[in-house]
Amino acid sequence: MFRAFDWQDLIPLAKGAWLTIQLCAMSGILGVIFGLILGIARTSPSRIARWISTIYISCVRGIPILVIIFFIFFGIPLLFPGLELDKFTSAVIALTCFAAAYVAEIVRGSIEAVSRGQSEAADALGLNYWAKLRYVVMPQARKIMVPPGVGFIIGLVKDSSLVTVTGLVELTHAGNIVTNLTGDPIMTFLTVAAMYFVICYSISLLGRLYEKRTGIQVDPLKLPEPASV
Amino acid sequence: MALYFGDLLPFSSLLLEGLWTALYITLVAMVAGSALGVFLYLGKVGPGKAVSIFCTCYIEAIRNTPLLVQLYLIYFALPALGINLEPIWAAVIGLTLNNAAYTAEIYRAGFESVPHGLREAGKALGMKNAQIVRYIVLLPATRNVFPALTNQLILLFLASSIGSIISLPELTNAIMSVSNTTYRTIEVLAVGGLLYLGVSALLSLASKRAETTLFRWAVGARV
């Protein structure tokens, strides 16, 4: 029958936590890359680029991440028969699709927060669009992006728990397995919650450290809200 | 592969019922959570040291753990203590407790955004404390907080989909059960996704409209 929750149950949970960290690191990096591209497209002078990115961003932001995960996990094998993705890859794809849209909104907000005069000055100096972005707008927008970006990465860690529905053994799923072994959901999920807390809180401490180092501070109300609940 | 939406027609009422459940728990959790958030915020900034520490710990604990794990604790761990909850109650309670922590932080940001100099100016004009709170702090803070609160409502609506994992028959749950019955996975995910998208677009449109009507006196004057 059931045995009590003891220290050896920490091993599968720690393995799950490590997989959660890997998952979030990969989809976080990919999400930031695609999010930057989308966010720049969202504010670009090209109407087509603006339309495509706006449609993508508002679609993803209006649909729950869980539905996106189901779509990638069950939909892709149906749409592309023969394409075999393992659970980790589909989870990374789903989280990246999701992250890109929210990062793009942060990028857009930060670019728009750089005062218009800066951009006009660059125009007056005869810089072309890319030079203006590279030398004038982005260096200033980068600083504004950091605090909400940190908040978003924390949201990504929390949302990665939903990947549990695909059967990938990340932290939450590991918690399910340990619960079935020990029959002790209280201790197990309190431990799981504590592990998430440690991951998320360390990220926010790192963010605060970075804010202190660089002196970046932003009006808390101007931050886009954290992407997840 | 050919897409065919006809198979979904017999299940449209199931999907709509799921949408209704999702909206229902969202609204209940929003109202209850933002009320509870007021007390959390007041407890956090209030004079009671122990209360303040408790509220801060609660807010940080909720904001740094996934909603899914919180729901698991309510749905799977509480029965071990002898408290059995229906999925819908577990979801409502989970979303409410979760939402309270986020709204408390929204209130904090809103009140901190009113510069201290304004209160001093009120005092210098000879206003009473109650007048200062009402006209100088509460009104601008409400206006500053409103967009964040409506954004939170939309996020909460999307988050209600997590209830499907604890077998609450809301929209995502309905989508998956229709998919399992008809094997029209892509079609039903597309329809369900559009339902979510439509409702969140409506909510966002309504809140923009509400913002411009409610705070017409303050357009462009954000402190």
C-alpha cells in the first residue's frame, strides 16, 4: 500500500524541477528571440508586418495557454502526418509560441515608451529605420523591457506547469506521480509549490539585483501585467 | 487532411455550457477575489506587524507558485484533511484566493502611484482627512487601477481553463471531451479557441469603453 512521503521522494521532484528549468530556459530564450522580431514588426513602418504581428499577438493573447498546448500536442501530428515530435519538443514549441506573443507586447510597449523626440531626432539626423532602431531606440527600450521581462519569465515558469497535461514529467507531473506512490498529496504538493517558489523567487531576486546594478527603475503601473495567473 | 465542422454541431450546446461555466467562475472569482484583495492590501500596509507579514507572505506565496499547483492542493490535498469539494467549488475557491493576491498588488501599485505631494497639498488647502482620502487619493488611484483590474479579469478568464485539469466541465474540458468523441480535434480546438478569443476581445473592448466613460474627467491626466 502507500508509504509515507520521505526524503527519497525528493529525487523525482528535483528531477522534475530540473526539467521545468530546462523547458523554461529553452522556451524563454526562443520566446525572447521571436518576441523581439514580432515586437519590432508590430511597431515597424511596414503595414503588412504590423498586421501579421498584430493578428498573431492578439490571437495568442486571447487564447488560454492550455488550449495552445493541446493544439500543438494533438494538432501538429494531425496537420503534418509523419512529423514525430517528442513531448519535450512539443512543450518547447507551445511555450515558445505563447511566450513570443507576450514578449512582443512588452517589446512594443517599451519601444513606444521611448520618447517620440528621440525617434524624430534620429530622423532629423538622416538615420535610416534600422540605424535608428539599433542606435537610438533599442538601447533605451532595452532598459524599460527588463522589469516586465523578468515578471514574464516568472509567469512562464508558472505556466510551464500546464505542460503536465501532455504527460511530460516536469515538476507538477512529478508531483502527481509521487502522490500516486505515497498517497500523500499534502506534503507532495506543498513540496512542489515550495520548489516553484524557490525557482520563481530566485528569478525575481536576480531581476532586482540587475535593477540595482543598472539603476533601471520603472513605474510599477506602467509595467504590462504579468502574463499569467 | 480535410476539415469538417459538421460533426461538431450536435455538441454546440455542450461547448456553450462550458463557456458559460468558464464565465461564471471567472465573474465570481473576480468579484470575491478583488474584494478579498482589498483586505489583503489593507493588511499589508496597515499598522499590525504580524498581519502585515502574514499578508506579504500570502501574496508572495501565491504569486510565485502556479495556479495549477494551488488547485491541486485544494482539490487533492484538502480531501486528505477531510474536506471534499466539488470541482466547481475547488476552482472558484482556487481562482478567488489566487486573484486576491494579484489584485492586492494592483491596489498597492495604484495607491503608490498617487504622489505624496498631492496629499500634502490637500492638507495645505485645509481639507479634512476624509476629503483627502476621497478626492485626492481614492479617485486617481481608482482610475489608475482600473485598466490593470480589467486586464486581470481577462487573464482570470483565460486561467479558468486550468479548471479542466481538475475535471471541471468548463470550455477547455468540453473541447477535449468533444475531441475525444468526434476525433475532430483540430476543428473543435479552432472553434473553442475562437470562443475564448471572442470573449476576451469583447471583455477588452468593454473595459476600454468603460474606462473612457467612467473616467472621462481624467483623460490624459494620469498622475
